[in-house]
Amino acid sequence: MAKSPEEEHPHKAFGWAAKDTSGILSPFHFSRRDNGVEDVTIKILYCGVCHSDLHAAKNEWGFSRYPMVPGHEIVGLVTKTGSNVMKFKVDDRVGVGVMVNSCKSCEYCHQDLENYCPQMIFTYNALNHDGTKTYGGYSNTIVVDQHFVVRIPDSMPSDGCAPLLCAGITVYSPMKYYGMTEPGKHLGIVGLGGLGHVAVKIGKAFGLKVTVISSSSRKEREALDRLGADSFLVSNDPAKMKAAFGTMDYIIDTVSAVHALAPYLSLLKTNGKLVTLGLPEKPLELPIFPLVLGRKLVGGSDVGGMKETQEMLDFCAKHNIAADVEVIQMDQINTAMERLAKSDVRYRFVIDVANSLAQSQL
Ligand code: NAP
Ligand code: ZN
Ligand code: ZN
């Protein structure tokens, strides 16, 4: 008979898990494997709350495994290293993002694109090579192969850095790959949430003109004054949208729900590029005429490889970029998830994992 989550590995672990499709999280005891020769054991300090955690906790994509400990924006301290680990030592501050392993031998792994490896293993809601389940960062500790661990630059705050491990690399990678970094070009960012607000900061650091395209005017002042966007468009204001037709070189679409692409494609110039990053539960409709008549391109992108993740962190450190966070305790996670579902977060919830779990275990 299969062992229980608490008994399958030798080391006790504690976190919060979703137990069913309600997505409601509650305390959960499980276990972590022994630290292998290639492994790093990490005491988790902070973990960001990505909208993907919400999609997964509620089984919106249809492949959730319960109990599920979400969390793939992890910052922590190294507590143990395997004998082959030279890059990290005890007490180093490190990060783990959306993946914890891959095959290490396919064409994608060889090109530092582990994120596209057919055998890539997600940080949670997946199976390890040994068949046991992966559990994510809403927990006190994690054991990860060193290749999937990155170094946190010294100047970065641990809480504000955590969201970069997913949101940061998810917007940085397509900007590099699709050539959306030419200074002076005009970037539109649809959806000012976790991904969107980091995209504003990274876009400005590349020297772009950045326009936020949001579903309401609620975030306008902050977008312009605090995040540094150059302009702000409300997507349901037809007159302003029309005035902006054909003005943008690039668009990054981070909307988490099903939505129409046509209004955003109209904002692009000829030869413009729109990259969709959001993962709504149902397909979007793709209007062909604007693509054909304007030689426009629509693409997608899935986080980024490990080498590029480190590059992104170093880039953000150099440009003083961190996420704007609302730090919460673990027992506030269900309220935070409800607010995230309503786009009511400025701009990423980050769980103070170490302090809140230490207290709840007393
Ligand atoms: P988030 O913080 O909830 O931000 C999404 C934003 O989209 C909201 O703040 C809101 O911005 C806008 N939005 C939400 N519902 C909308 C609707 N019905 N119509 C128009 N706009 C709407 O989420 P996130 O963490 O940034 O993640 C965004 C999406 O990317 C999720 O689907 C997530 O699963 C996905 N994701 C993909 C990758 C990848 O590798 N491709 C990585 C991470 C996350 P406004 O208030 O400004 O309208
Ligand atoms: Zn994520
Ligand atoms: Zn591979």
C-alpha cells in the first residue's frame, strides 16, 4: 500500500494544502526526502501567491492532485547541501521557481530551456522521478536539485524578490525571446496584477515607453506614480482605446480570465507582437484579419529556464526592481485567494512563511 504523505519520506514537513476543488487551504502534515548528493535543503522564508496557485487549487485546469501544497515563488535559506553541491552553502539565500527537475538530457535542457523539457517537473501538483508527489512553497521546508535553485542577489529584499521567481521570469523571458526590448519602443501591458506590475518595471528598465491597459481606472494613479508607467488606458473606454489604435509595438497580455484579443490587436502597429501569458481555463478566440492585414504576431511563453532566471534576478538587482507586495500570514491565505480572484491585490501577496508557520506549530 502507498505510504501516507507524512510517512513516505524521512523528514517531517508542515504547510497548508488545498484538499479539494473548493481551493480552500488548511494545515497539512507531510514529509520531504533525504538531501541527496545533488540536493539543497531550504528553510522557506517567503512564498509569493501566483494566480496559477489559485487556478490549480480550484482545479480550473482539470489536472489538480489533492492534497496540494501550492507555491512556486520561494525564497529561503540553505540548511543542508549534498556532497556534489559547490554553488551553495549553508545560510545562503536562494530561490526556487515553478520547476524542481527535468530530464537534463533533451534538446531543450541542453539549451537552458528546462522549462520546455517534456519531463520537466513542476514544484507542486506533479510527480517526482520516484513517483512521489511534489509539494510547493506554502510549507516550512523543501529539498531541491541544485540545478533548479538560484541565488538571490544580496541587495534584494526577500519578500519583494519572491514574486520574481515566477512573475519576474515569466515577463522577462518573452521580452528577450520575442525582441521586445528595443529602447524607445511602445509596450502595452494588459492586466495590472502580479505579472503585469513586474512587467511595467522591467519594461521601464529596458527603456521602453509603457502603457498599462486595465479593466478599470482603480489602479491608474499607482500605475503612473508608483510603478512608473508612462500612460494608462481603461480597456472598456471605447474612445480612449480607439485613440490608441495602431500605437503600440509590443503587448504583453497577463489576463487570467477568458477575454477578447481583438481590442488589443487593434492597439498594435503593423508588425506588432502580442504575447499572451495568462492561462484562462477556456480557449481564447483568435481574430485572423488583423493578424494577416497587419503582419502581426501572437505568441505565448512559459516562465523561463534556470540560466535566464538567474540573469533576470541579476538584472532586477541592478535596476533596483522588486515586486510591490502585501505580506500576509499563512492563516490569511484563503482571504488573500478570494481577493486575488477579484484582482484586488497591490500587487502580489507574499506569505511570511517562516514566521507564520513557526507560530502555528507551537
Ligand atoms: P493576477 O495578479 O490576478 O493579475 C491578473 C490581472 O488580469 C488582474 O489584476 C486584472 O488586472 C486582469 N484581469 C483579471 N480578470 C480579468 C478580466 N476578466 N478581464 C480583463 N482583465 C482581467 O494574476 P497573475 O499572477 O499576474 O497571473 C496572470 C495569469 O498568468 C494567470 O492566468 C496565471 O495563471 C498566468 N501565469 C502564466 C505564467 C506563464 O508562464 N505563462 C506564469 C505565471 C502566471 P486589472 O485590474 O488591471 O484589469
Ligand atoms: Zn506562477
Ligand atoms: Zn529535458
